[in-house]
Amino acid sequence: MTISNEDLLLELFIKGVFVEGESNIYLDLKRQNLQRYKRFDFYFNQYRYSTYMEEMGKTPYKLIQGKLYYYDELLQNIEIKRIEEIDWGSEKPWYIKKWNNLDNEPYELRLNPINICFNLRYITGEKGEFRGCAFCHRVYTHGRNMENRKIISVQEIFNDIFLQEGAEILKNIKKVLIMTGNMNSTKDVLHLCREIYTILENKNYNGVFSISTNQICTEESIKDLSSMDNTIFDYTLEVFDRRKCLMGEQKGYDMHKVIDTLTLARQYFKFIRITYVVGLDSYDSLEAGFTKLKNLGLIDDVVPLIFVPYTPEMKNLRNEDATEIDYYKKVRIFFQNNNLVPLKNGLTKNLFQEDKLNNNEMDGLLETRK
Ligand code: SF4
């Protein structure tokens, strides 16, 4: 049985991989009846991706002594390499993202100063089985212990960055992106942005500054954010359907409010980038949703991340059609036909194969900023 490179990568996201001799779930369970899949990070054609570890018999993929088998057949000519040391970037207060094809040059500084996510207040899922976004890797209530890091100030975070990376590091950074848990209020989010931005300004940072969130929705707050940097409005749309069920009361606000927010953002920002989780909506909803945003002129770029379940229960959230790779291929064609191929590289669950993107830059939007 053979499989193309392209199909293989898609199927690894959907079905996961069994690794011989290892349990596929974390052992540090707080509650023994709940399980959380281990993550499997790998290089595929020299780009980094991530999926989950599955039980034997539930996936056609097996990793045996570093070699990948598909239905018991060794896959020759497939360049796949497991990344043994998993770097939980999302659980550190900061980390620097590097891009393989740029000789590992530093590229993006990610800041994650909030140890908790306020969205975890909300019960989510079809049966109320989750807290916070039902597709989120955090899933603190399932399995792995809560991250164990000290609460430190933004200034301490920067002190640490300069200590470890050198005082001049910001000169090499093209983008500072805040990717952190949701906060209690929009005011708090803006306060955090302002605090970080002031430090950057004082250091004469001249790259792009943005925050990935959907908590900034009013005209006043959008304007305030744009006064720091109006290059990219990084908006976490995530899904079109079942928004409250999957994201909770607060983050899952309805599409009318989404459109109002993006319409305001359009007045103040040069670009609107939308993060979207592929595999939760029906194809029809996805097509209708993006067509509407496109026709209204409310999207410049999409970051399409394939949904990878972190617990067995999460698998049930996937749209029925999205259990087959044809769904993802159809979505790709739709994006291609509508000029929505991502301009950003380095996504670990990218719908588009990184080496097929032909982006010579890490992020096309940044190249057009000045
Ligand atoms: S808001 Fe973000 S961090 Fe919080 S649960 Fe949702 S996806 Fe996870």
C-alpha cells in the first residue's frame, strides 16, 4: 500500500501515530479516568510539524525504531524525523521562534505572560465535558498537571530575554507577538499590550508588534491597539459554527459581533489575519463563512491550523466529513481559488505543506509593512 507525501502528512494530523514501546498518554494524570494524548513532534521534509500519539490499531502509522510504517509497510523515501525533546513553548513566558530555512535566524519573539486563561471559567463541549476552548492544547482539566511557572512581571520577562539572548536581540526580531491566555477584560488586555509596547519602544524596537486575540472588539480598544502598531490585527476566529459550544460564552460570541469587530479593525489596521481551526466546521459552513468575510473585505490572510485532538473526547468534536483527507484537500482548493493561501510559514499543523508554499519569507505580511 502506498501513500503520497502530501496525503501522509494530512493523515498524520488526523489519525496520529503509534510509537512502539511507548504509552500514548501522559502518565501525570490528576484524574486517572481522564487521558491526554502525548504530542508527537517531527520534521517532515525539514519543516517542523506536530500531531498526537495514538494507540496501536487506531492509526495506520507506526514508528518503530525511528522508521515510519504505513499498514505494516516501511515507508521508504519519506523524510520524517522525530523531535525527541519537546519544547512546550506555549508554557513558557517567552520564546523565540526560528525558521529552518533562514539558517535558524531568530524571527519572532512570542510572549506568553499570563499563566492561566480566563476562558477556562466556561464549560464547553457538546456534553459540557471541557473547560475553555474545547480544542485547546491547554486542556488543564484533562491529564497533564497545570503548568508550574512562577508569576513574573513583564519587566522580569524582558530582563530574562536580554540576559539569555543578549541586549541587542530585538534588532534581529521582525515581530513581537503576544500569544497568551485570555484575560478578564479588554481593559486588562490593552494594559498588558501597553506595558509590553512601552518596553519595546524604549528599546527602539522597529519590528511589528501584535497580539493574537478576539478580546479587542470595541472601537475604542481597536483604536488604542492600533496606536501601538497598526500593521496586523491578529484575530482568533477559530470556527464559524458551534461557537459558544466550542469556545464558551465569552470567546464564542456570535458572527454578527465578529463582523462588527473586523469591520472596525479594517478602519484602523493595514492587514487582518484570521486564525482558523480546520476540521471542526462542515465544509459548507467554512466556505460560506470565508466567502462572506472575503466579500466584505475583512480578511487578508488566514492561518489555517488543522485540528489535532489532545484527548480521546476531543476527537468527537471533529466534523464528520473532516475524518477524511478529501475534506482538507477541498478546503485547500477553496483557499487557493480565493487567494487565501497563508502568507505565514512555520505553522506546526499547517493545512498547506510548508515546502509547497513558495514563500521565501517567513511572513508575507511583514514584508509589505513599510
Ligand atoms: S482562549 Fe486560547 S488559551 Fe484559552 S482556552 Fe481558548 S484557545 Fe486555549
